[in-house]
Amino acid sequence: MNATLDLDAVSAFLQAAELNSFTRAAEALGTAQSLVSTRIKRLEDGLGQTLLLRHPRMVKLTSEGERFLPAARDLMAAHDRALGAFRQPSERITMGISEQAVGAEIPAVLARLTAQHPGIVINLRIEASRALEAAFERGELDVAIIRRLGTGRTGEVLREDAFGWFAAESLQQRADEPLPLVSLIAECGLRQHGIDALHRAGLAWREAFIGGGMAAVLAAVSGGIGVSPLAARIAPPGAVDVGPAWGLPALGRSAVVLRSQVATPRASAFVRTLAAAFRAAS
């Protein structure tokens, strides 16, 4: 084999492999899905290997793709280092993320962003959605990812999540006692949403645990301390939605929303990658 690797094709392969989707890869690269597909096919033809298996809703690495992936990462990292001599000064982005919107995905998403955008310095705030939306409106944040209940101001909807009342499978309902509630801080919009639903249903409740972060809340749920209103996708492993069995009110759905006011091309590319990463995780 005597092939010359096309860096654009290698970049398209990396995005598709890491996001498990040609659609998400195209969003991250700011190009058309058909172009991503064409570039990857050209790369495979040049290598004489099938790197990705195409499925209706996702793509998956072949064994050859698994072998090529670390080399592709090294190649693109070397390319970035080569350009470093002429790179512009680092650009800072102040970003706010709600734990109720993201959950345990935050470390993986941040690692991907910093690897793909080494010229961006992230100044991160993790707070309640209401506080982040207010900070965005005051101009304190360039980017905010929040959970929005009901209608709101402008923003790009990244996904919609269903809510439930989650508890450890071992937790038993005590009909003669108030519902033991596990929640985030009092300012949490989802906490208030759950309390309002209980009040409308005429159900008694008590504070069982208030956590300063989602890690504490999820630990309390897993430990059987009580029941928590959570998006199904961020509930801890092994937890079950006890709402229907316990006669608790439905909590409906909410949207995870991206708000951005970046202006430069480099920051805009960063936001595209961010949006694609969250859509791929849904």
C-alpha cells in the first residue's frame, strides 16, 4: 500500500468514531453529512480497510478502525503541534453547565473539547440552571447549557428528557409517612417542580437529603435515603422510577438548551463540537 493520508478525512473519521454518528460529526465539523461520508470512504479506499460499520442510527468501529484510531489521534495531534508555531494566542470561553442537564458526562465532554480545541481555555461554572440563565443574560457567560422547564428565552435545544421519581430498588414505600425527598439545593428548578407536583396532588413529603451537587444526590438515591425527581438519563445505575407504583404525579419532560453568544470563528467551532457531543450522548 502506498497511500497519502488526507488530514480532512482523518479528522472526519475521528469525529464519527468518537461521536458514533456521521450526523454529529458533520455538526461538529460545520459541514454536510454527505461530505463526511465521502471523506471517510476515501480514507478507507486509500487504506484498503473498512474502518467504520454503518448502522441506521449510529456507526461503530471495526477491528481495523480500533487499530487505526490511536494512530489517527497521534497524527492529528502532531498536525496541531506543527501549526502551533503560528497559532494565535489562546482564546478564553466562560461556560456554565447545569449538573441537572449534564450529569456524569461532564468529564468526558470536557476532555474531548480540550483535546479537539487546544487553543481554547475553558473557564467553567457549574451551577443551577436558573443561576446560569441569569448570568448569561447579564453577559457573564459566553456559553450556557441549562435544563429548561417550560418555555424560555432563545436557545438551541440539544435534547429532551423524561423525568421520573427515582429511588433505590430496595426502598420500600411507607403509605403512612410523608415521601422522603432527595434533591439539590433549594434554588434548583427541578426540586421546586417536584414539590409543586406533590402539592397539587395533595401528597405529603419531607426533606430527607439536600445535596450540594449531583454526585451527592445520586449517592443518596443509591443509598436508599429517599426519592428524587430526576431526568431518567442521569439517574444512578440500579435506581428505578417508583412514580407509577407509588402513585406519584407525573413530572413530564424538559429540554436541555444551549445558549451561546460567541463571535469568533474559533469559538464558534468550539460551540459546534460542544453541541454535537451532547446530542451524541442523548
